[in-house]
Amino acid sequence: MLWKKIFGIHAPQFRSFEIFKYLGPGFLVTVGFIDPGNWAANVAAGSNYGYSLLWVVTLSTLMLILLQHNAAHLGIVTGLCLSESCAKHFRPWVGRILLLSAVGASVSTALAEILGAAIGLNMLFGLPLNLGAVVSCGFVIYMLLSNSYQKLEKWILGFVTLIGLAFLLELNLVKIPWNEAAVASVIPSLPSGSLPVVMSVLGAVVMPHNIFLHSEIIQSRQLHLKGEEVIQKQLRFEFADTLLAMLAGWAINSAMILVAAAVFHSHGMVVTELPQAQATLKPLLGTAAALIFAVALLFSGFSSSLTAGMAGASIFAGIFQEPLDLKDRHSRAGLFLALLGGLLVIFFLPDPFQGLLWSQIVLSIQLPLTVVPLVLLTSSPKVMGKYANTAGTKILLWSVSTIIFFLNAMLLIQIF
């Protein structure tokens, strides 16, 4: 079969409905890259540069599929998440630097997610931003401390479905030049002054905390203890789960840029905050469109805050070579550090929209400190045994790392 020739032993074989037993982890982490930070980055991309930056979503999603697939394999084969593996296999001081930087990234992530939910509450109910952030953070902490993985997966999958339906409705209300959009999705262009927005879109799609979280969710199933046959089967179906989930995220992110380009850029409007985007939608597309935008943003903020909290807990627990367990003090400390740290920063933001954009740029800058350890670990026979990355996979992974380094270098040169 072509799948098997391309992906070797990891190729999914679609027998009956067996695949549906393995779906879940990929869709859970998909929430992380349709979060409010993405909304800010995508609205900025579409309103400022029309359809010309759609290629960034396509490139980022291809990179994401490869990285998330690799992180999942680490969890399946070793029974350890990425944070535990960093603490175990690197020198202690190196592991701590890597993981503490990832904790910082989880705080930046939580900032964007909680702020997005607060903006949604403000749009819908007029709740002041800071109060909405406190309400959102409290709701998320309650959800995380009172629900199991399985219940959370159902909640989050429901949120993703609602967000996707919301943008299908939005797309149905606008006129899109599909030929132009299709070309822009695959042909790179870099309009003058667009690099910070490009980096924010990249950081909003390829997110460090999602890479950590995917390996955590997979390893929590402890498949490495269930024998070779179970490992082989999970390796095959995990790719299908990751691919389907990431493509769903690509479609939703692309839809955000398409709507922003069609509604704002075509009318010469540059959006500098999400409430402005909602207010502008109302006279252009009607009250229903503005309401859909606000409801989808609220669901996006809640669902991505859940995964940000889980990731922060997993990363911090990994410093002590422990798996995520929200009954354990280290996991709880990581959870509170991520969510309350993000909440605290919100109170000092002079411009919420710029705060969302820069939170994504911070993630992009930290990304190499997540990607390089992942590639080193999954390429090591000592760590992965016979499942270590092949030469072809290594080339792809290091190519992705090089692209990330290059874009980061360009951003820093432009800033300083």
C-alpha cells in the first residue's frame, strides 16, 4: 500500500472503524492552536495583509504534524512524556533550563487563553476585562481539578466542534476569491513589515506546550507496558489521529484569515483589537455574525486554557521526573504557576491585543528549546531503541528546526 511505502511500519491501516478507538490525543492538542492567540495573530494577518500570509498557516501546520507525530511516538515507545525525558536523559542543569523555559512558555500561553476568554465574556456580557479574566481562570482551575482526562477530552472535543461550526457559518457569510486564496496558501510571500505577524502566526500554530502535552496524553495510557503488538498498533493509528486533528486546525486557522481578509482588508480596515473585530462585523455582516464571533472566542479561550493548564502541570512535574497527576503537589504547582502567572500578567497589560500578539512571539522564540531536545531524544537509539528516527525523518525534523531558527533570527534582527 502507498501509505505503508511512505510511512513504513507506522502507516495506518483503515480496517473497519478500528481507528475511532485511537482518536482523541491529537484533537485534544488541536485546541492549543485555535486559541485566542491564534485569533489575534490571524485577524492581524488577514486585516493587514489580506490573503498573502495564508501560506504561513500551511507551512506551520505541516511542521506541526511532523513535530506532534514525533512527540507522540516518544510517549508511546518510552512511557515518558517530553518533560520527564528531558529531566532523565540530559544533564540536570540542561534539563532544568529547558524545562523552566517551557514553564515560561506555558505562562505566556495561559495569558493568551485566559485573556481570550475574558474578551469573549466582555463582548457577550459586558464584563470588565480583569474580572472576566479572574472568572475564566477560576472556571478552568475548577474544571481541571474536578475532571479526569476522559471527561476533559469530551468537553474539549465539544468546544473544538463548536468553534469549527462557528467559522463555517462565518465563511458562509462572506465572499472569498478562492483562486487567490488557494495560491496564497502555498506560495510564500513576505510583505514589508509583516515578519512580526508571520512569527506570531508561527508561534500560535507550532506551540511548545502542545508538543509537551501530546507526549503526556499519549504516555498516560502506558502503552509501552502492553506489549509489542499494542505499541505497533498505536504507532500506526496515532499518525491518523494527528493528521486528522492538525488538518482540522489548519482549516479553522485558515478560515480566520479568510474572514479577516474578506471583511476587514477588503474594506481598508486594520484591526488592532478583537472587540473592534466583533464590533466591525456587526454593521458589515449583521448581529448574528458578531454573536457567533464572540461565542466562538469564548469557547476557544475556555478550551485552550484547559490544555494550557494541563501542559504547565505536566512540564513542571517533569522537572521532578514525575508524570502529570493533578492530585500530586508538583503537578498542582505547575498548574497554578501557569494559570495564575498568566492571569497576573494580564493585570499589567496596557494593550490586550498587542499582549496576545507578543505572547505568541514569545512562544515562537522559545520553540527551538523544545524542538531540539525532542529531535535529539527521538533520534537516540538509547532512548527509543529500534523506534529511533530514521535518516529521512531526521532530515525532515532538522529542516523544520532550521526554518524555526532562521525565522527567529530574522525577527530578532528586525526588533533590535
